[in-house]
Amino acid sequence: MNVDTIFTASEIATPENKLLKGKEMQDIVVIKDGAVAVDNGKIIDFGKENEIRSKYSGEIISFEGKTMLPGFVDPHTHLVFSGTRENELIMKLKGKKYLEILKEGGGIQYTVERTRAASKSKLKKEAEKRLDNMLKNGTTTIEAKSGYGLNRKDEIKSLEILKEMKHDVDIIPTFLVHAIPKESNEKDYIDLCIDMLDEIKERDLAEFVDIFCEKDVFSVQESERFFEAAKKKGFKLRIHADEIEDTGGAELAAKLNARSADHLLKASDKGLKMMATNNIVATLLPGTPFSLFTDFPNARKIIDLDLPVALATDLNPNCYTESLQFIFSLAVFKMKMLPEECISSIKNGAYSLDRNIGCIDRGVNADLVVMDIPNHRHIGYRFGVNLVGTVIKNGAIVWESI
Ligand code: NIG
Ligand code: FE
């Protein structure tokens, strides 16, 4: 059979095409001297190079000595913002806590002021640069949240940007209820957000909703009220849960069948077990404690409790990285996750986003990353440089290192 392209590599490493819970995350598919046959932007077949080459003919692109993986999926980013916070890093270095800075009008509020003031084209340009960095670092699909507008006009502005942006990185938009605006209060802001849901739905500006359910931010009760309204209108749910204190966010995620609960540093065992029962993805964001000088989530315990774990950058002005490679290194060195579990996390992230991507399988979009490493065990192990050599999106090479 004739196909557009056959990509060959010294190793192909991919998660299986299913949700990977607990121990299952260790079992990935590894093919030495492998090949992927691609036609019309889709993976037609994959396997040993000699088998694929005997079954198919087409242009052959070889990546000798390199490892091919599915394109990375980043299921938690705050892509659209203006107002970087390098000065707050100095405050944090001197001992100030994240919630103290937020209470004093800094943190998210600082970024909100600048995001509100920024034009759409300025915000777009900044977001595009971040997307370029993501692509170079192997990411081919992201979830991206609004959340630095905190009023109707500026939340819609952020969501419009996400919808209008054209980039090789696919963007899945989320309406995030992120903080209580200075000029409002918890109840009124939730009322406003509930009121905005109709417009967001009608204009197809978001597929998911999210809320920062946290002490001194949004209570579980108000989060539930917002989620119930959003669910009724057909939005899928994600939640910033139990990051700084346990407020029952994991339980809420399980109760309302969220697609993902994120952070989870302080989540109770009860909440985590409820999530495992309901197949809710635990999205861990080790870049955040890294930039807050706090403890890392207990990934080993979460995996032992049979949860499916995804990994994300949480890209935001407090935790400013576009690189999932760096996140994999933090996962390995700070949360003791295996390289195989990092690879499986890509599929779980895709699952949480309700997309059939994040793996190399027949019929799946040919989104592939070629890393300049001899085998997948170098994932995480090598850090601080970009090991991505080539990024393939829908079957076409969209980025190559020189
Ligand atoms: O996921 N926790 C809330 N939101 C972000 C931080 C956003 C910010 O500090 O600007 C997070 O860590
Ligand atoms: Fe976040």
C-alpha cells in the first residue's frame, strides 16, 4: 500500500491507547528499530521497521539513533496573560508566601491589571511566543485557560484570543474562574460567571470550565454552584483542587465527574480514592511547587491509589515554563516517577481533554516528537537542554532543530 511517509527511528516509545491507571502507567510499548506509516495526517500503522517497509511504500524519513514519541499534550496552561512577575520571585526568595502576595493585591491580581490593560494584539503576540516555545519543546496540543480578565469583557477577550489564534499547537480552551476581582466579592463574581456561560456556549468559546477552589479564594460550595450551572449547559469540568490546603476539591471533582483535578498536593486520601473509583485524571503540576519553594505532590501515593496521572506545565506568570521536558525531569527527580510513567502521563492528559491523541496508534493523528536520545529512559534523566530534534504535526514536519 502506498502512504505519504514512513518515519523510522531507533526506538519508538508510546503509551497504549487507553486511560492508564496506577501500575498500568509503567507498561508502555517500546519498539526497537521501529517505523510509523503516515497517510493523510493520520497514523496508518506502526511496528518494526522491516515489517512496515515490507507492507507500505512512500517517502522514508529516518531518525537514526533517535527516539520517537507521541507529540506531548499539556493539559493545564494559563497561556493568555500580560504582566510577568519576576519581581515577586524576589519577594518569594525573601520568604513571602504565595497567598500573602495575592492578598496584598499582587499575584494573580497584578497580572489581571496588566491583562485588562493590554490590547488583543499584544496579548496574542505574547501567547504566540509561548506557543512557539511549546512546539520547539515537543508539545503539539494544549489546554489553555482564560482567568486573568476577571470581568465579562476581559474574560471574553482572552477566550476570543484562544479561538482566533492559528498555530501548529492545537489549543483546547477553558473558561477559568480564577480569583475574586478586587471590585467584587465571591458570590457576585460566581453569579457573573454563571451568567456568562450562555454567551461562551453560544459562541463556542470554551469546551471546559475550571475554578480555583482554595482557601481564601473559592469555597467548595461556591465551586459546586458554578459547576452545576456549567454542567447543565454542557461544559466539561476541570478543577484547581487542594493545592495549598485540603478544602475537599478532590471529593467535589469525583462527585461531579470532572475530567481532571489538578495540583492535589493536600488532597485527602478519601478524595483521591473517590477520584480513582470514578476515573478522574489527577493532573500533577510539579513546576508550581518548584517555583513556590514548597513540597511536591506525592505522586507515588497517588499512583499507588490507582489514579491515572497526567503531567502539565501550569504555564503562568508564577510558574513560567513552556517545557514538558523540564516537567518530566521534575516528575522523575522530585516525585520519583519513572520515565515510563512520564510517557503514560501524555495519554492520560489527552484522555482528560477528551481527545484521541497522546499515543502512537492506528487512526490517531500523526503528531510525533523525535528526541535526540537513544532510548526513552533518557526522558527526565537529561535536563536543562532541549532534546527535541523534530516535531511532526498531522504528518508534516513543523519544527526541526538545526
Ligand atoms: O495553577 N492556582 C491558581 N492558578 C495558577 C497560578 C496563577 C498565578 O499565580 O498567576 C496555578 O498555579
Ligand atoms: Fe493553574
